[in-house]
Amino acid sequence: MRQFVLLAIKWICLALFLLSPTTLFAFELKPSVATYSATFKSGIPISGEATHTLVQLSQNIWRYQFDVDSFFAEVNESVYFQWDGSRITPITYHFKRSGWAVTNRRATLEFNWKEHKVLNDVQGIPWSMVIPDNAIDKLGYQLQIKLDLMAGKRNLVYQVADGGYIKEFAFEILGEETIKTKLGPLTAIVVKKIRSDEDKRDSTLWFAKDREYLLVKLVQVESDGERYEINIDSIAPYNK
């Protein structure tokens, strides 16, 4: 009887280990460069090119970068983060937008996890705020959604440090859709940001199931009707 109990405990412990989040959701990040066609519409249509770049800097330090370049506007956004196999932990986030067709803006967020604070510097005005354990930045959450979809998660809720506040970004999975892309037809999981009835903005993202949930399309519509869209052109391994 005693041997049976010990064997049962052993199997229970093994099962708990196999079902632990670290084991279930540990994925290998792959350095890559994805290019997109980008379009803006704010009175007049504006076309350009966008690039998502994922680079490994050391064993567990990575940089995720998003750049948009057009004749009318330029956007540079990046986050340095730690990767533990399941969750992105931001270290430093940068944002810069410039051009004659947009409002110039810049911001830097430094995450201090020892004190659970983030130092914000927006337009040259610094201040700090307390952050929860699972806080993330405005760029890293897009990569985290991809990883969570790969893990089979359905509860896509993120605590995002944005503009001096912690904002809850929640998303619902609308289902699957086959879309035409320059990579060919792709079956994508459609994810939509949940907003209040008063919020007239709209954010929808498409992640390709057979491309390791690569972000292949994003549409952002602001309350004033301004529309921003990116569509995948190519994806390749990142080479230094």
C-alpha cells in the first residue's frame, strides 16, 4: 500500500511539472525580419513600408523593432526585453514619430523591476509610476499575443504601460479567416481589441496559423476616421 501511495505521488508530481506554464508554453524565439506594405489615410492616402525585426542580443535579451518609412512620415518603435520561454519582460521601450503629415512625438520608458517602477520620458517630461509584475509595453504586447496564440491561450489580456498609466488591453478571438497575401493565401486567427461603447477606435490583427502565428495584417482606425494598415510582404531569418 505504501509503495502504491509513493508511486501515485510520483506520478502526480510529474504531471504537475508537465503542466506547469514554463513547460507548456516554452517556445524558441527565432530572429527574423518581416516586411509589410503600410498605408495611412488622414485626409489623403499615404503609402510606405513597414518592418518588424526580432534580434537576439544575448542568451535571454532580445530587441523587437518596428519601423515605418514613407515620404510623409517616419515611425521608429523598439523594445529591449528579457525572454524566459513564455513571457516578455520589457527593459526599455522607445518611440519616435516625425514627418510633416503627422504630429511629432517621442517617448522612452525604462522598466525598473527591482522597484516595480517605470520611468516615463514623454516629450522630454519625465515621471515614474508603479507597475504590476506582468506589465508590458505598447510594442511587446503584439509579440506576446502571437506567443500566447501559439500556446493555445484564449484569455488575451495585457497590462500595458502607456502614457503614464497602466491600461488593460483585452482582445477577443473572432475566429479564422483565409486572406490573400504576397506569401499566398493564409489562414489567419483574427483578433480584435475590446473597447468600450464610447470608444470609437478599432484595432484588428491577423495572425497566420501555418506561419507560426506571424502577424500578417493589422488595421487601426482612430475615432477621427484616420486609418492605418499594414499587410505582409515577406518574412526571412535575421542575419547580422
